[in-house]
Amino acid sequence: MPIMKIRGGDLDLVEYEFKEFAPGKDLKTLGLEKKEYELKPVAGTVHVRAPARIHLTVLDMNRFAPDHPGGGGIGFAIQCYCTAEVGCTKKEIVIDYNRAPIIQNFVAVFRKVVGYTGGFRIKITDHEHKHVGLGSTSTVMIAVATAMNEAVGSPLSTTQLRHLIGHNYVEETADGRIAFGFETGVGPAVSINGGMAVMGDELSLVYHHPFAEGKNVFIIIPPTDTSSAGTQEFDLLMNKARTLDYRDRELKAYLFLMDLIPALEKGDLRKAGDVVWEIEFRGSKRAEVEHHSFEIYHYMSRLREKDLEFVGMSSVGPSIAVVTERDRKAMENLIKPLGLKIAIATKVDNRGLVVTKEK
């Protein structure tokens, strides 16, 4: 794997080597395995439906790395779902999913933590929108983690599951191995609770509130040739974005606390949209947008000029999320002159995880 250089200033240069490993070979149990858990495996199948997320911004890129989750941030859940079906077996582990290595790794983490010696039968369906800013990996992981936990009698809390996912967050490599990836914890937090979440460092859930109930969410994916994954993502997040957050992290935290949270309390979508628009030009979010060229700013600016209430790019993009009272027909008429199309039409999910059991 490549060695990447992180430069935060003239005297701040760190080399980071991406280490790939086989699933199950580098497990972070966080000391949770020291407790004895009473396991009660169920006879049937546990079904979990988890909403995907829009990740609006990281608070401070300087506080996380591929093997150090955190950094804070904000995001919200949308009605675009991943599902996991899990049943207990005597020994074998069967995974029906095209990204099996990341699941194999977390199965190993979970079994080691709770002391489960049996196996699992796991089937996953994801939303199939990968590396466009909708959090396919984190959504799948919280669905599977919750389903396994329910299948053996719920020995762990949702907070413990979030932390285990964050510290064992991996992406698959080309040869079927895995490597640690970036994780702020926004995805699992909003998938569990629904609505909007504000995260602090070390995966702490600072604030949660329902968001834009009944409003429409339109995901627009502008054309781009820029990658939002792999080494290009690393270069972006750990260099330019890190430097910009040195400068703007205090302002971003102030905007979260003094403007965004009051807007959520009041149900003021337009005010929340104004805060997010300001953040699009601040710190690491600016680096993420410019990663796809200034054309993304052009598209978002044109959308704002159409008096849309809430416009923001998700994660490292290129997906643009619009939250508005306007219906699909009105939205299509509005964006057609811009050469854009609606990729996903949905709403905010304010419910969170849905768990059902089948005997």
C-alpha cells in the first residue's frame, strides 16, 4: 500500500502508511470483551432497515485519521435504505453481499467482544450509491451490527455498537483485503436515531433532533471525473482540508452551537440552510467542494439563487442535497436549464433504525 504524506504546515509533516490486512487480523475491541455477556441467540431471522445519511461537514479534520475515528460533524438521515437479515447458526458464517471482507471483519470484532462462539447467516441489500456521499459503508455496518446484536440477545448498547464500528471502520482493497478508512460517526448516529445529528470528537453524539419533517429531499449528482475514494480522498482530507480547518474550526463550532441547533429547535429550514451554505465556504468543506472544481460551487450557487431553502454537498461529494417544500415537478423544471437531473427523490428519515424479527 502507498505511503501518504500529511502536511499541516512548514514544520508539520507526517508520513502515513496505508496498511492492508486480511479480515479479522486487526481487531479493536475497546476493552469491551472484558465483560461477561449473557447471550440468548434467537431461533429466527432479525431484519434491520437503516437509513442512509447526508454528511454535511466534518468539524475538524485534524482530529481524525484512517485509524483514529472522530473529528465531529453534522448530518441527517434520508429515506434511502440498506437492509440486513441475520440469523444464528451453529458454527458457519455465511455472508450474502458483494463486499464480504468488511462484513467478515466486523463479525470477527463482534464475536470476540461478546464471546459468541456460534456463526451467522447474513444477507445484505444496500442502496447501491457508492462513493457519492451517501454513506453506503457506514449504513450497511450499523444495519449488520444491530442485526447481529439483536440475534444474540442485545448484549451491547447502540453507543457501544457505534464505537466498535468507528474504531473498526474499513474499506476493501483491490485484492480482497481491507484497510482502515475515515469515520466521524455521523452515519451510524443518524441511522440509529434518524433526523439531524451533531457529533463531537471521539464519536460522541452531542445533539440530535428531528429535521425537515415532511419536506422533500432531492439528491443531484453533477458530472465529475474526480474520484471521491482511495488515495485521492486521503490527499484531500489530510492535507488541504486539514490546513483549512486549523483556521476555521472555531467558527464552524460556533455556527453549530449558536445558529444551527436553534434553527433545528424552531424547525426553521431556511435558517438551517443559511448556516450550511456558510459552512460550504469554510474549512475542510471548502476543500471538499473545490476537489470537484469550482463547478460544484457554480451549481450550488445557481440552486440557491432559485430560492431553495437548503443546499449542501454531502461528504466529499459530488452529491448535492436539496431540502425544500417544492415538489418533484417544480424541482425538475428548475434544474433542467442547469443541465442537472434528480438522481434520488426522497425525504428526511426521522425514525431511524427499524428492527423486526421473523420466527
